[in-house]
Amino acid sequence: MTRHLLIGSGVAAVAAAETIRKMDEQAVIELIAQDPAGYYSRPGLAYVLSGEVNEKMLFPFSADDFRRLGVRLHSARATRILPAQKMVELDGGSTRLAYDRLLIATGARAIRLNVPGADLEGVFKLDTMEDARRLIRAARPGRSAVVTGGGITALELAEGLAARQMNVHYVLRGERYWPGVLEESESRIVENHLQRMGIRLHHKQEVAEVLANRGKVGGVRLKSGEQIPCDLLAFAIGIEPQAELAREAGIQCDRGILVDAQMQTNLPGIYAAGDVAQVYDETTGQYVLDSLWPEAREQGRMAGRSMAGKAGAYHKTIPINVTRLAGLTTTIIGRVGKGHDADLLQIARGDSETWRQMPDTLMAQTGFEVNHLRLVLGADHILGALVMGDQRLSSPLQKIISRPVDIRPIRARLLEPGAPIADILADFWNELQTSSPTEG
């Protein structure tokens, strides 16, 4: 009887547990839930903050579901891995759990804001369920909030606090929002929508100090010297893999835990998956980090399969995220961005490093304030796409990019000035389905 021990309670760990159980009814599966809230949908935290969903909707598993799956839960913190003894210490050594195979799915944490006053009461991140609860308690209508950072989470913070009728200031170090992924016109579309929500933008500014008022946040001082009075400060400047346990145990790490196609580390019997894992991307030849829910789930499934002794290999797929930017549904597929984002120290939640690994390519773009489409074209294939607003082409583009489909028959037409890109793609997709019905 094989004993499997899983560190973490996110989607990667749960997917691994489900896969192991499916393949081995007799296996012992124990899961160390380091987050007191257990297993929940982290991408849904923004919708809890904005008041669009109740937090109960974010919990797909109950304690009964874990019992039916035959998983024993430990609400504790793993503090040391002992590979030679095949043991994991909990809570500083008070308890030890044995394993035959171990999965490290500890995820990633928000990078802390490092300025004077950052430890004052009233400084928030949106990284866990408890963060969301604390922030909701502090968000009072009519009060002022400052948000700083980049990527999807910072935007969600600004939108969520504005939805709770706070007066929101969004401080951006760069000249525009999310330049590492968005083109300038796309950034401006997002910013225009934010301004319509009443959010005030401060470009080329940086929080230099959090100012105190009776021991709590009373405002921020920007590097320019300007002061903004506020009742709370929320930040999202990137995340970092929680790989300390692995490093201390002698497991090979770069920025995250390095894994092979079976999600195994350099130590036999020890695997990693999810935001903490750094996986090989065959398209770029590099080891990359993703912070995307579907990728974490697939990595967890592959790790579970490997732990159960079944053959298989994880092949990193084209990264896809369907999100909402300032109220506009936006799908990001494949390689779309280029360069560094001054508002992020590392990758953000809901982000993929692959998006930024764009070679020199040609662009085809069309856009309006509501519906916007951008394609990144290689010689024979579409390498990436960004669809903002109308999503009817999202699913076809995911298939065209993922397979990939030869687009040479329409490439020249896509690059013509003023080309009706959406119509050309729609007709091309319809022709593909007609000629090969299984392609749909």
C-alpha cells in the first residue's frame, strides 16, 4: 500500500489526489492544508471583493467530499522535508508524517511591499481568503483607497474597492497599465474604463512611504513628493513561488522547483506542481512559471499519475486566461507580450511568462473601445491573440493557435491595412470546419 503525502490545498494538490485515487483505490493519501481556509477558487477572490459572488461559492469541496475521496486532511504547516527518512515535519517538528511519494504544491505568495510604513494597519494584499475577508471589512463607502501594482490582481483591487463605493487612486510606476502584456491601445482602453468608474490614475508615480495616522494608514507619499490621504493601501506587485521547503531539502530550484515531464524533482519520489513548479516549455526551450488555474490543475493531474506509477508526460500547453479587465471580458492566448512591466517584480497571479516570450513577429490588429482583437503572426501560424469584448472568436482562436493551424492561406489578407480581421478569421474557421468537421 503506497503512502502519498501532498503539501498544499490548492487545485494542483486536489487534482493530484483525485488522480491518485482514480488509479489506486488502496493508496493512502494525506493532504497537508497549510491555508486555514482549505481548498477554494483563488481566482474568485476578486469577485468576492467586488460583491458579485458569495464566498461560499468559491469552495468546490466539502469535508465530506474529501472523506469520500479517501483523503486524510491535516490542518497544519509543513516546516521541513527529510528526504533520507521520507518524512515531513509539521509545525516545527511536533509531528512527523511518513511518505512513499511526496508532492510539493505549496503555491506562491504575494511579494511584500518594501517601503516605510508598509507594516501599518490598513495595508492589504489579495492573496488568500483571509486577505479578502479583511479587505472587505476595511472597505467603507465614501472612504479613500490607494492601489499600487500591476497585472490582473492590482486591477481587481482597484475595481473591487470602487465597487464598494470607495474613492480609489491607482498608482502606476509606468506610463500605462500592464505594458508587458498589453499594447498601448489596449492599456488605454482599460484605463478609460477605469476612469469612467471614477478611479483616478497616477502614471509614472511610485509609493515611497505609507503615512501613519494614530497607528493606522493615513495616506501615502509618492516619490514625486505628492501626498494622497487615504484610509487603506492595497498592493499587488507580483508573486514568488513558495519553494523554501524544497531548497532546504536539497531539491533543485531556480525561481521555482524544477521538474521534468513527469513533474518529478531531482530527488526520486518527490514531485512538484502548480505555482511553485517551474516547467519546461518546448516552444521556447526555457523553464517558465505559470500562475494559471488550468495549468496548475493539469500539472497536478500529471503529478498524480506519475505518483501512482502510470506512464505519461506533461507537455506545457499554450497559456490561456479568460479574465476581466475593467469590466471587459478579455482572453489572452499564447505569446502576446514583450518586455518588462515596471509595476511587477515577478510574475503576477493569472499570468504566464510565456506571454512575454514573443519573438520578432508581425501584428494584425483592429480595435474599438468595446471590441478589440490583436493577433501575433509567425511565418505559418498565429502565435498569440488577445480578444477584448466580443468573445465569439475566442474558442476558434484557441484551437487555431494550440494545434497549430497553417494560416498561410489568409496571412497576407490579415496584414493588409484596414483588413476586416474578425471577418477573415470567422470565414477561415468556417471553411476549416466544413473541410474537416472533426476540427471543430
